[in-house]
Amino acid sequence: MMMEEIGMNHLRILLQSSLFEETRNYQGPCYKMHDLVHNLAESMSKSTKIINDRDTRVADHSNQIRYLAIDSSGGREDREKLLESLSTSLHTLFFMEGDLSGDMLMKLKNLYVLNLSYATTEELPVSIGKLIHLRYVSLKRSAISVLPDSLCKLYNLQTLTLSYSKVKDLPKGMCNLISLRHLHYYRGDENFQMPLEMGRLTCLQTLEFFNGGREKGRRIGELGCLKKLKGSLTIRNLQLVQDRKAAEEAKLSEQTSLFRLHLVWAHDREGDNYNDKDVLDGLRPHPNLEELVICAFMGDQFPRWLMDLSTTTTLPESATTLPKLTSLEFHYCHRCRELLPLQNFTSLKVLVIENCDGLTHLPGDMLHSCASLQKLRVFGCRNLISFPLDLQQTPSLLKLELYRCPKLKTSMTPKGFGFLTSLRELVIGPFSDDDDDHENSSIYNELDWSGLISSSSSSSSSAFRRLELYGLPHMESLPDQIQHLATLTSLRLEDFGGVKALPDWFGNFGALEELWLFRFEELGHLPSEDVMRSLTKLKHLRVWGSPLLKERCTPESSAPTPSGPKFLTFNAYA
């Protein structure tokens, strides 16, 4: 077992014994000690540490001090005296704020852990290369933007954390950090050049992204040597991969602990001779993969490992292709003309198809084996005409988003909302308008309103709660069927440009907490005052792009009443 696995086992034991407890913050799960455990740890470590946030002083029993946390309080001279007194014994230094000079750093020959998170110094001293015992260096959220080449002499370094720092480039000699296990660093720039021969870092477990290049030592084959990668990896510049054979050198099918994989081609490419399908074919991941994102793929169809193309073709390659996959996303795959039914994706919970202009039809049985699907998002597919999905195939669906697909016909949209007893959110529209008589056109007539009303009739906590509906600028009325969705707590209506007044059936929305009206250009009236007063739970009302309403509402009439919304916004535009 690797030491990280042993550490996790110890953590689980501490959790099970209630000595640690799990909490969450904006970054995810974290752990804290029980107060009694903390007090015991404080007592046991009292003679070996200094937490210095007031004054800097020369420590008593300095030969026993192993841990020092120090901020910018006190003068630089005092800090240097303190560090000098601990130079032979100190193993861990937390240095927050202030400047850290090279002379100060050179005195800490036996340092194992150096944490400069939030430090205001802009350059990491060259002398860091002298601290040969360092195992852990963190520059998280620091002002440091330049890493010296001497950093690459730290042959014992196991963890380098640069998250949210200002570091723009990695040192050229990164491949010399042969003990490195975790590199916490992410750059979204596809032009960022990886250091040469990253494949030499054979202990590496955490690598957040890899930008492929044409040059030897920067090609995708470098990943093939990193057999211990874990967690999440984004691979960019796949347009530079020569062919399937070159892609196979990444050996993604052997990465048993890689759970999230993002495969990204360049959005803007010259010419039209693409080999994306062959490259993607060679990037087949291990069956343990849980999340897959494919971005800017220009092949006309996806490889067999992703979709089972055989109808009888004897030994289906994808019989158990990705049995653990829970999330699958396609972004900007403009040349892909079709998506065939997803076979054996029994664990799939999230499916996103976004900005894929080549798609014209999505098959109605595409999700027939995806009974666990909870979120379906189809967005910005400008040439999509039909998606006659039978929603009976997706009984677990909680959220359905089918919008900004302007050629989609209402009659060719999903049916069977009545089977979605767990549906909580729907984002939908606008649909294709084939009616030349714009005055009376209603693009929502053929939507499965009866099924939607049926699925929203439950009064339980799983009832339908949020509707986001997109119209067309000339539409003069809202679909009357909305009034029957009485369980809604959030309603957003956008681009109903011809609507001049809101109907009084808004009073049916007794549970409504949020109401958003965007681009109602002809709107001159909200519902009657009695109706607005009946919406006792309404907390947020936002109207944007309704200049007539803005002009006709006096401060008295537009102000929230005691029983009305607590947050009211009008934004008009010229």
C-alpha cells in the first residue's frame, strides 16, 4: 500500500472512533479534531511548537522546537533572530504574510515542510534549493510568480502546491523531482507549455492537467509512464496527436485510479482534415472512470468504446465499457452528426450535450438503458430538429434542461412527463416557429403539458419546484397551462416580447418564492394588486428589459408591500 492509502485508513479509524469529524467547506470535505483530542494534541506538542502571532522572541528550549507558525507581526530583525535560534531543530515552518529572504531560508537546513500560503513575497528565494530534506512546499494563494530553477534540486520533494498562486510557468527541470507525488497546479491556458519529460515523474499521483505538444518530451506519450495517477486529469491540445497509435501511448486504459477525465481539442483549427475519431479511439479509459468530458471533438461519430455500434458486429467491445461512469459531457463537438443509444450506462446520472451544431436528431431510445439518470442537459445545439425522448426510460430524472435549440420542433420533444415523479426542475424552449401568423402563434401547444401537470401534482418534498421557460420576441401570450403548476417555488420567463400584461392566474402560485421576468419589452402591467398580495411567499421579483413597466410604475405602486416581495429589481435598457 502507498503511504496515502495507509494515511486514509488511519483517518477512517479516527472518524469511526469519533476522534475526528467530517465537515464541508467551499472546497469540499475536510476534517476537524474533537475538542478533547485537540486539547490532548496541544498538551503533547506544547514543548515542540511555537504559534507566533503577537511578538517574536528567541524561544526557550529551542533545540526541541519542531514546528513554527509565524506571521508578519514584529520586525524583520526579530523574525530572523527567532529563525536563527531554531535553525538546527525546525522541521515545519508556516510563514504567513511578510517577506522571506534567501538568507533567512538558508538557515533552515533540516526543514521538511515549508508553507508559504498567503505570503506577500513575490519571488521564491533561490536558496530553497539548499533545503534538500524538504518533502512539502505550499505556495497556495501566495504572491510568488516566479519559481527558481534551484527548486528542481529538491529530489526528496513529494508535494508541491501552487493552487491559486500567481505562478505562470513551471521550472524547466521539473522532471528532476523524481520523488514528486502530488502537483497541485492548474492553468486554463491551452498555450501553456509543459516542462520536458514529465514522464520521468513516475511517482506522480496528482496531475491536474497536461497540455500536449509536438516536441519530443511534450507529447501525450509522457502520460504513459505515469501509472499512478489518481483523481482528475484534463488533457488538452489533442489536435496535435498524430494518430490512434500515438494516442494509445498515453495508456489511459491502464489508469485504474483515474476517475475524472476531460479530453479537449482546440476550438479554432484550420483546414478540415481531422483525425479526432482515431485519436479518441486510442484514448479509451479504464472502466473505473466515473466522469468523462469531451470538448471540441471534430469527428463525425464517436468510437466504439463509448457507444456500442454493433447490432448483431459478435463480440461487442463495449459490453462493460464504462460501468461506473456517472457523468458524461459533450461540448462543442460541431462535426458529430449523430449520437447513438448509450448502451450499458446503467450508472449514468448526468448527461450534458452542449453546443454541438452538427447534431440534427437525437434518437428517442438514446437513454433506454440509463434508468439512473438524474440530470439531462441539451443546450445550444443550433441545428437540432428532433429529440422525441420517451421519458418513461428515465424515471429518476430530477432536472431536465432542453433549451436554446432554435430549430427543435415542439412535436419532436420529450413526452411522458407524467412518469417523472421525482422531477424538480425544467428549463425548456424556445422551439421552432413554423407559423407565419406571429400574432396567434403558440410554440408550446404540443408540449406534454398534461404529463408535466400530472408530475407536479404531488404535495411532497419531491414535487416539481422550478420552471425556466424561453419564448420568442413576438409572442403575445404565455402558455395558459403554466397556471396549473401550483407547486412552483421559482419561475423564470424570458423573451416573451409581445406580452403586454401578466394574467391574474399568477395568483395560483401560492408557493412561489422567486419570479424572474426577462425581456418582456411590451409589458406594461404586473398582475393586479390583489394577486400580488396573495403571493405571500414571494421573496424575489426581478424584471429586466421591460422599459414600459419601468416608466409606468410609480415608486408607490412598484414598492414591495409588507406581504409582498422582500427584493424587487427593475432594470430597463435603452
